[in-house]
Amino acid sequence: MEIINLDKVSFNWQDILARLSKGRRKSSSEDMVVTAERAYKEGLPALHMQSVIEVYEKIDLLDGCLMLSLGGGAKEKLLIGPRAGYLVPAEKVAVVLNTVGSGLVVLMQDYSQKKDYLMMYCLDLIGVQALAEVSSNARKYVESMAEKIGCGVGPSMQPGSVNGWGVDGQRDLYRLGHGEKIGLELNEATFLVPHISNSAVIGLGADYSENKVGSMCHECPRRDECLWRRENVE
């Protein structure tokens, strides 16, 4: 198991303002400019960006179920569903969980209680952008790991974003990835808490032709309305 910390982000408050202003015909208002800058100043110190990565040997793949070795003769069946074929070339499977921590969420809740919804929304944009960078950092770690053992990598497959694999799949990934090690919990609806977090599984194997972890954006039912889709572009 590896726990990875990310200490800084590459975006600035102007990037948050650009997200905030996207789709507007008019230029950004003074209030939007001031709020984006203030949210960036207050939001960054609240981030606690971490990933936890656990790698398992793949034993078999049958009828959409991935059989993993837990070591010591123990096995685990992981139901992926109809898109499990993306893991056919895998020899190993990396379970990845990412989060920006609870501090930003607490800050958002504070501004919600104050009914400062613009500030809350800017903080949310910061959290989502930060999570994208944490996730990218984790993918690069998996790519480096694969390169060291002479393997390629498959796409990053996330429960709820792959046809036939619902968000309830996070229950298995949380357990297999030891989400508690980075302060994560699961609520009754199997969503990760704090909510600006995600989970994924990535295959590693000599039969994969790619050395960069791809996306599954083309499979996601929310692809058309998603402003954060990756489309294989870092």
C-alpha cells in the first residue's frame, strides 16, 4: 500500500474565475472576481490532498467479475460488470482512492450557513479542480509503477462512471484500497465522505499497449453535461 501526498496545485484563482464565468455572455462581475480570489486564498490552506494505492494480483476474470489474490491464499471477487473486458489484459490491478480532505468541505458548509452561495460555489470549484490534480498525480504513480515492471496500463475505471458498474461499487474499492488510511468513510448511499473524493481501478499488464492511463469518459452516461471530463488529456 502506498499513500501519496500532493502539497501544491498548478491552478490559480484566475482559473477558478474562468470556470465560474464559463458560458456567460457578459464579462465577470467585480463580485465574482473578488470572490474567486478570496476563495482561492481561503480554500488552498484547507486542502489535504492524498491518494492511497493498493495493488493486487489478478487471478481470473469471468462474467464481469474480477478475482483478486489478497495474499496468503485469500481471494476477493470484485464485480465490475459488462465493461470488465477492459481488464482482460491485466496481470495486476491497482485500487486507487483520492481525496482533498474534509477541511474544504467544512469551509463550504460554513459559507452555506452564512448564505454566501457564490463563495461556497467557488470553493467547490477549487475542490473539484484539486481532486483532478490529485487523481492525475495518482495515475502518474501507477504509470511509473507499471514502467518499472515492464507493463502497460489500462484506463482508469470509476464506479458510477462506467456503464453497468454503479456507485455502490465504491464499497468494494473502499475496503480493498483501505480508504480509512486517508480519512475516508462511506455513507449509507455508498458515496465517499468527504464528498470531494473518488475511487478507481486500473489494470497493469504486459499486454496493454498504452503507457498512459486513459479515461473512460466515452463510457460515462454523464459525458455530455460533464465540465470536468478528461478525454485522455492530462
